[in-house]
Amino acid sequence: MRTVLNKLVGKIRERRGKRRSDAPNGPGGTEMLQAILDTNVDALAVHDAARTDTGPSVILKPIVRPGPTEAGWFGGKPMLPTDVAWPEIDGVPLNFLAQIDLTKVPTNIWSGLGPRNGHLVFFNHPRGCGGKVLHVSGNLSLRSADVPIPHHRLNHDDSGPTPRFPYFNRFAVSAIENEGQLPAQTLSTRLRRDKELLDFGKPEHRPFDTASLGFLIERISADIDMRLAQCDHQIKGGLQEKAMTTVLSIQDEAIKTRKAFDAAAHAVQTQSFDLDRVSCFIEDISALSLTGLNVTHGAGGKVVDIEPAAVMLVDPEKSDCANMYLFMLDEHLFQCFVEDRDALAPPQRDRIERKCVDMADTELGGMSHAPHGFIYTPHGRGSPNEVLLELPSSRLNGWVWGDAYTLVFLINRRALKRGKFDKMELDITN
């Protein structure tokens, strides 16, 4: 995309150099088109200069494991003075996004302008692109407000259950000195999926609470239902005697497995969650089989033969439930982690921390740099504006901007110098 734009800019510049003196004498439409082209060419030039700028900037990296010095946080709730009202736009309370401790950022960013005491607190509109930035200091206390569910919440669904407030996951961030543009950003709307097989010998793969036990039971039950449905479909379709005998045998085994599994599931679910009982449940169901069907089709798609395929009920290599269970386990682990990481046992916490560290390496915020993608407001040293903050679409924090781009807070240098943060602009890259 950038290559195409650069070629277009080159052609426009060439034509502008040849024809600019003639433009005022042309029709009004030609003058307007020329002005639009001139503006876009100039904007692209400023943005290209900003991207190659090697000046000082800051990487704001989410902290997953304790260690780095905290310079603020993304998501969660802000800390504000008690006498500062929660910001609104046209009577609509805004979403809190980030709070940055200005004493923890380098003094040479933003061309050396702006305050270096207190905090900058960033908000945006739950339904649009408007926002506000507050500069606060002194005695601060944790605050919240009744804010509408934001449309930019990842996996937003007005028809679903009302999510908890705050709507965005809280992660502390560290401030890392940088030069020029930030490293490349990526967004994974799902947790990283390792190429791994289900292994109940690993504590991190085992159910650790009532919900994760329910996921395992749900997925195995679905596998049994699918096998029974496959048998029923083949029987109703009409089979030769040998194939019919095979299917009936597989169906009979699946029915017995269903009864044994349901009994084991009922026993473990009707009692309070206990890891020892879960271990016994896993041992019991691991001994059950769920034979598959290898179907051979002939002319016209007609079934000519069916051979049994030996599969255990919980088979890491052949069972569909294994991969889906691990996926559901990780999604649940993530929610438990962002709500109360200390409540997780070490095997579960270590598992989800490893995945979150990978996301934190690419879901990086920034200050005083060239944003990823393109925005129409000029920024950088060749413009009158500075980038106050860039927030990437983030699986960790649970927000998405446009088609998974970044949200950018910009401010005019003169306003920044005077601390007039009400003069900032908000944009989404494309």
C-alpha cells in the first residue's frame, strides 16, 4: 500500500511541478482538485519525514510479570483528584483508557515541551472518536463512573450479557526510551496457540475450577453426540450387511460410553470442586473408547464400506475435543488472570503469563513518535503537532480501533507548552 502511495505521490509531484502555475487560470473544479492534491502530497511528505525521524520517543510496554518499573497503566480505572469531575462529551461519560506518570518518562520527548510532573489521564468516547486528556497531580484516588458499553470493546456485542466495569483489562506499563518509530504492532484476537497435544499428566492442562471442568465435560459430551449422530446418519442412509454390522457395533459402543461418561460427569459435578476427584474423573474417562468410522464411497458417492477406527474418548491426536478444550481453557485462564492473577495456582499462572508475554511484546503503546498506519493530521518535527500517546488495538487490554489499527492522541506544540490539553486531537490510523 505504501509503495502504491509513494508512486502516486511521485506522479502528483511531477505534474504539480509542471502545471501548478497554470492551475489558477483553469475552471474552479480544477483549482479545487489541485488544492486537494497539494494538501495530500504535503501531508504524505510530513508523515514520511516523521517515520524516518530518529528523534527520542517512548515505548509503553504492558507488564505481565513483575519486575520492570511501572510508568502508569492501560485499562482498569483511573486515579483522579476528588474535586475533578469525570470527563464527558455532550453529557456522555467517557471511557478511561490510560494513565501515564510523567515523572517516569524521558524529559527530551515532545521536543522537550509539556509538564514533567503529575499524570496524564486519557479518555475517549464510548461511541465515537472524541476524547479528552487530563493533567492531574496531588492526592489521587481510584475512581469509576457509569459509562455506556463501548463499541470499541473487543468482541463487542450489544445483544450479549452486560460486561463488568471497567470494560478494559488493566495492565501496568513500563516506559522504555526509544529512537524513532516503534516496533511493528500485531493484534491477535485469540490467545497464542502453541502446537501442543493435550496431556493430563501436565497440571497446567487439567481443569482447575468448576468452569474449566465444565468445558472439558462439554467438549467430550459433544464428541460423543457427534459419533452417535454419524452412526444414525449412516444407518438411515441404508448400508450393505457388513457395513451395517460395523456401524451398529460402533453405535452400541458409543451408547455404552455415553452412559459411563454421564455417570462419571454427574459424580464429579454434583460435589464441590476438588482436584483429587477431578484426577479420578480423568482416569475413569481416559479408559473409555469412542471408535470412529472410516467411510469408503463408491460411484455416485454411495457408501460401499465402513471400517472401524480405534479412538479413545480422550485421544490427544485424534479427538476433536482435545484442541477445543485447550482453547477454551486458555480463554478462561486469561479472564481469571486479568481479574485476579494471584488467585491462580502456579501451573495455570505460568501458562497464561507465557502467552500474555508474547502479546505484550507486540501490543506496544508509544509517545512522541510516528504512529503506525496513516492519519491525516500532520505530526512530527516537520509539523506543528506532537503525538501525546498511541494505543494499539490490544487483546491484552480488550480494545480494538477501527479495523485493528491504533488510536492516536495529538496536540499542537504551543498548546503542549502551555499545558492546554483540551486542545488535543484524536484520530484512528488506517
